[in-house]
Amino acid sequence: MDEMVLKAQKFVNSVYGGRVGMQVEENGRTAWPLMYALTRALQWELGIAPLSDAFGTTTLSTLQSKHPKINASTAPSADFIRLIQAALYAKGYDGGGIDGKYSDRVASSVSKLKANMGVDTVYPGSDLVPKVFKGLLNMDAYVTVDGGSDSIREIQQWLNGRYVHRRNFYIIPCDGHYSRDVAKSTMYAVQYEIGMSDDVANGNFGPGTRAGLKNHTLSISSKGTWVLLFSASMVFNQRSGVGFDGTFTASLADSVRDFQKFVKLPVTGLGDFQTWASLLVSYGDQDRRGAACDGVTKVTPARAETLKAAGIEYVGRYLYNPDPTPSGDLKHKEIQPGELKTIADHGLRCFPIFQTFADSASYFNAGQGVADARLAVTQASKHGFKRGARIFFAVDYDTMDGEVTSNVIPYFRAIAHEITNLDDPYRVGVYGTRNVCARVATAGYTGASFVSDMSSGYSGNLGYPMPTNWAYDQIVTRTIGSGDGAIEIDHNIASGRDTGENSFDPIPSGTHLDTDLPAEAHGALLTEIRQTMQNLDPPIGETSANTKWSTKQSLDLVLHNDALITGMARTLKIRKSLIQVPVFWETRHYDTSLDYLGDLGVRVYHSGVQTVPPVADAFIKRDASTGPGQIFAVTAINARNQAITDGILGGSTRDPSSDDDVWTIWQKLNGEPEFNIRQVPYVHRYHAVKYGAPRPSLTTTPEELFDLLKYYQGDTANAETEAAKRLKVYGTFERYNAISRGDSL
């Protein structure tokens, strides 16, 4: 808390609170409410009505008319000077005590403020002038803050000093950070140097600005203001080693080449129009023809020919359309049957985009991230995308930086975690503004960015450099082709960081992938599972002696992990019943004596620490079946190694003969239920390879299912008898799963 800021708050509340219709919190901390109150107080003193939080053109012009220079001899009133003193304290300068006097201390602070702003040569002395007053009543800093760059601050001060006399140029922060206001002011500066009048210059990258820049190509030995503006733009775009001295040196030309390579421009080393455009506005030169596109229109053979002729190599298409009855332009937003084959057959590659709505901050949270990760994996698998494809999750709105922190980062953290839970079937990318893409990548949740640079006015684009991991740069919407081949696309520049996919897994004809089981079916499934268990020989009731889990508890565990199981089944293209049955059966039969002692024995073996009472030597072993699926660590290691060899699981193989590897995996099997459940389908695949049987699939026969369930039971005398029981339970699960996925029984 700052005592003088507290006094400023008390002053504005006591003198102006009733006059301006607001009270600020008296906490000794500078914030926007205090600046708004001070702005309203100034407007009240100037006789402006109605009052506003904004220091706009009316406030500025009225102040200019009534008080063009404020100093000790022109002070309007004591309260007016107190207002200035309060503002100085709020800004971090000495206000001279809120005594209503434009003292030497106040004059010194105003001089220091102008020097920090870089306008002390334009407005010499200690007079407070309107544009400086405007800069005083906001939250901009005029010293480096939060790790700001001295180089950027020097440029900010230069811009202020050179252009503050222009009507629509207002003092920008000198905090060492590139921002929206700095970007906008740089565009004004370019327009002023082109020769635009105050009535024409508007800060937009319009036809006049583009034409003017084409007349100002820079090269080695160029000097002057244009080089300063170009160098400033290079610094703002985080190009290292760039000086600010007004000379286009060989070193600057090298930096320009690096930038041109980075954003995929012709590498000339010149400050040419395309380079100017990419430095000044997010979409750059929209006449460029990139190698990528995205869109909501189905790619037919005729349209694929159009894309190919236009130099397109990569096509972004949507995995999902949340509209249950799409029509019009969005009718074919989701990838259509046979479309990916058309894309591949024409030598194109497809990168998948996932979006439901994703158009406001309220959409983004951790829970939504989990749901979207699961749905995206489901849809990617449904359409045939192979393991390792990168899915670009969309953040399709003008995201404020605070919303990235509070909403978007937790959303992507949840996506990354859930994708990991599903054994990383796909990689994660992000579609969004530059700031969104950069921050999510910096947090470690994405490996490539699809940048929505076409929305140049978005807060997350204006004032932010291109993310270092950009893969696609969306710059313009255009229609190409004619007749049946006409297609509207968002044209994108491709960096080569992501190359999409051109080979897709086929979906067996007449089959459907499993879906989540609706909650309303859970009760009926429990009833039938209980009946199935009761009909076994011998019957199995709701509970049994020496078992930990009841039938309901075992089924609840399966249903609690339904999304996980469904995702695994869809990714591996097997029936989810084949995962559900071992988890349900083994959990239901967990023996509170034998299985419990087996778990303790493994812990004693690897830790060397005996329990009290001690575990019998017969139970002390390096490995034992454990967890919901009752899986041995050695079996899990072999199964995962097989999956890695087959290319359906990432990571490194482990050594089943290594105690360290066995202990590491056993602890995960025992302590992480989701990890344990994820190993079940890999164990089935491993057993199929081990015993020379067909790998499980969507078309696995009843005989093959029986064998897989028998192999899961192990090399025991009753393996076939137990498999027959499990097959009956499988039939009950499968009836409900078939109905859920839309198959006829």
C-alpha cells in the first residue's frame, strides 16, 4: 500500500465523489477506478456533461481550449491542482503534498514525466499540457516495468517525441513492451511519413498505406526516418541484434533475411513491401499465395483439382459439427464420408481442426478441456486419422490476456492431461490469436500453432509477434476455381512445422465405433449384469466372502471410466466390451486376503522393508497381478513394448527382466487406476501375438473373443471355464454398447 495513493483516493472521494457519481476503494493501490474518478473530476472542472470514464476528444479539446498550459501562474483553482497532484501520486511521481499548489516539486515531477514520455523537447519546461495530462490519467507506465526492453522503450519515446504534435497521435506507454497501442501508433507514424494529413491518417493498413510502402523499399546504405521505423518494427517483432540508429546496415539485412525465412517470405534482405506488411500487420501481404487452406466446404474431386492447381498442399478440415441439423454453408463443416480419400488421392494432406463453439471466455475451463479432448479423439478416430496426427483445438474469439490465464490455459492443460491419459493417440495444436498460441505453447501444452492472423484487429494479434512454433498462418478468405470446382477457403501460409496427414485408417464396412453409454442406461445395465452373474455356475451374488468389491461397485468403476474406455476402444478400433469385462470381472473377484497379500509382498520385495505383522515368504515376489485389471508388471511391460513396436503407443520400451522397470510399472498399475485400465487392450493385443491369434478388432469373432478372454485368465487349469463365464458377461455389456453405437441386435 502507498500512503500517498491512499491520500489521493481519500481526496477524490471527499471532494469529487458526490460530484462525479462514484467512490473508489481506499486501499492505497493505483488501479483503473482511481484513474476513471480523476478523469471524471477533470471533466467536472471543465464543465463537461455527461461525465465519462474515457479521456476522449471532447475532454482533450475542452482542456486545450480552456487550459492549454497549466503552471503556477495559470493554475485554475486549488482543487484543480490537487487533482493534478493526486494523479501524479497515482502515477508514481511526487505530487508535492495534496495542498493545491503548483509548487516546484509538482513542476519537477511534470518535467520528469515529460522526459520519461520522450516529449520534453516538444513540450519543454514544467507546464502541464493537454496530451501529457491525458497520459497522466491512465494506467500506462513511462518507465520499464515487468522486464521491459530498454530498446523498445527508446523507440516508444522516439515515437512520442516525433509524432505527438499530430492531431490523432496520443502519448503511448514507454514501458519497454510492445502492445496494441504501440502497434497502432507505429501505423500512424508510417502514414505520417508517407505524407498523409491528419484528416486522412487513420492507423489502418489500407490501400493508401500499402501504396505508400511500396515506394519505400530499403536496402543496405539507406538512412533516415524510414530506416528508424523499419528497425523499430523489427525490434517490436522480437528480431535480435537490430539497432536503432537510422542506418540500414549489413547486419540489419542479415536480420531481415532471418525474419523473411521465419515468416516464409522471399529472402531478399530488403525492407520491401511484403516485409513491411508482415512487420506492421498480422496478416501481412494478403496477395500472397500460401500452400495451406482451411474451410467448411467439402472437398470434392473437382474442388481438390482446384486446390491443387492453386498450389495448395495442406487442407484444414473440421472433425466435428456441433449443429445436429447443419444447413447452408455449414452443412458439410464436418469431414464427410470419403472426403479424406479424395484429399489423399489428389496428392493433398489434411490437418484436423476441432471446434464446437469456443467463441467466448465462458466456454473455456478444465472440465470442457477434458470433454473436448475425449470428443476430439473420438472424432479423429472415427474419421480415420492415424496415431500421431496433430489436432488443432480452436480458440475462436478475441481473447484478452487475462482470459488466457484464467480460462484458456486451464482448458489446454486439461486437454494435454486427458490426451496423455488416453496414451497420447494424437498430438495437440492450438488455433487462435498470436498471444493465445504463444502462451499455450510456452506453458508446454501444444507443439504447433495455427494462427488466426486474418483477424488483425484482435487484441491478441495487434501488438504481438508471430509465435515461434507457428505451423499455419491464416491471412485471407478468398474463393478460387469455378463451376463445380469453386470453393471458398481461408488461405494460409504454411511453415512446414506441421504437414497434415495423407494416409488414413479404414473403418470396416458395416461397423460403427463405440460411444459413451448414456447415463440413463446405467441402471438397466446394472440389473442385467446382476442377473447375468446370478445365472453363472456357480451363481455370483451382489457380494461374496473375502471379496472387496460388490457387483454394483465393480460396475460403477467401469462406468466411471466409460469415457476413457470408449476413447481407448475407438483409438485402437476394438470393442469396448473387451476392456470392460476384465476390469469388471477382476475387480469383482479381488480377494481381500490373497490379492492383498500379493500386493504387500511385491512392496516388501522391492523396498526391502518388512511389514508388521510380516508378510509370509511365500507372498514376497518381484511381481504380482494388481489393480482394476489385475495385471502383472511384466505382462504390462511386454504388452506396451508390443504396442510401441506396432506403432500404436509412443514412448520407450522397458526391460521386463529389470527390477527397476518392473517396480516402476507395478507401482503405476497398483496406484493409478486409469493407467491400469489403459493397459487392458494392450494386454489383449500382446496375448494375440503371443499365442498366434488375430489381434482384436471391430470384427473379432465370438471364437476369437473366447480365446482372448481365456488368454487374459492365464495358463491355469480353469482358464476355459472362466473364459466361458466372462463371455456371458461380455454379451451383456455388448448388448448395451451395440444399442448405444446404433448397431442392430
